[in-house]
Amino acid sequence: MPTTSKKLEWCIVRLGSDYNWWVHEISDPIHWDVDGLGIIDPRQMSHILELLEPLNEYGLQADIIENAFFAFRMEKDLGKGDLRLVRYDGSILESEEPLFCLPDILNEEKGPYADLLDHIITVRVRMLNNLIDFEENLSIDEIEEELRERQNRDFIEGSTTHFFDELTTILEYVPEGYELEGEEKTKSTEEEIDSDLSDFDSDEEEIEADETMKWGDEEEEEDFDMENDFEDGFDNR
């Protein structure tokens, strides 16, 4: 079952200069600190689910994925690059609606999101050892070390590692000097996303003025098609 919380009902998110979405305000400020709190947008979540798919045959557990996130759907464009999101209590994996996903980090060391990280590292290692003929089997420690190095680099640069980057670091990990079949396809997909983002000005004033960030005319706000508006907004990034 998806993670639920009576107090966590809505949040306001803002597009950062790094093209990631960050939580600006939340309905439960007692349990959540929004300072450096990222949220995974629907397009990023779709990419993560694609990366998870090959792990199914190596023991990936769907319930761990579902329990690791609080899901939100877009309710309203507040302008100035802000969106108001409201809780979605359905299944993340079965939903056809574009969803923002906030990892459950209320207990960072033993909570549902921490369980997800441990699980996908274990399954990723299992897959790599099965597909690549290593002289010695790959260990979990090697992926964890790669993740720590990324987090340390971000810390030195004065930034916070976004959840999307944290997850893709694990799900795309291949030891240096090796590669998996289909790796070029994955890289080309990332380059396509980067190309889309490069057309999007990181300056907040430009974001505010950009018509592509509008999700629907005000007079049609109650009747707009959320999914199509979301896709239009991100395709122009």
C-alpha cells in the first residue's frame, strides 16, 4: 500500500536553477524541513521506473517502491514558477496520472526510503554480477562508495544531492571499464533530456515570463486537462 499521512496533505514546489523541483512550503512543517528538500517530478519518476524495470527479474519488490514515496498530483499553477500539489493516495506504479513523488525520509536511516535505497543497491549488484563476467563479484560497498562520493561532491559545492540524482546514481551504476548492453540507449535518453533542459532559461524572471510554464488559462482552470498541461510545460523545457 502507498505511504499515507493525515498531516501531509499538500505542498508548494518551485523549479530550481538546476532544473529540479524543490519543496518551498509544506502542510506539515513540524515533521518536514523544507530546507534542501527535493521532490521527484513526473518525468523524472517515469525515467526512474524505466531504470527499475530490468531489476524485476532479479527480485525487485514493488511494495518497497510504493511505500518509499508520498505521491502528489498538480492542483494549481501559482505563478512565479510555483506549483501547488495535493496528496494522491493511489498506487504510484499503476497510476496513469503524472505524479510528483516525495521520498519518505521521516526516518532517514531506517525509514521506507532508506529501505528502498538498500533494496535497489542489492538488486542492482545481483543483476550486474549476473550480466558481467567480473574477476571478482561486485560488492554492495562499491555502489555505496560511489553514492557517498557524489554526495560529498555536492556538499563541497554547497548543494544538496537531489533524490533523482541519488536514485539514478544507483540505477545507472556500472563499474569503470565495463558496460551493459543498451547502455548507449540509456545515455542517449539522458542527452535528450539534457537537451530539452538546455532550452530552458534558469533565471527565475525568465521562468515567470515563459508562456510554456502556464498550465492553463484562468477561465478554464477548473476544467483543464492536468496531464496534457503538465506534458506541454515540461516538453518546452
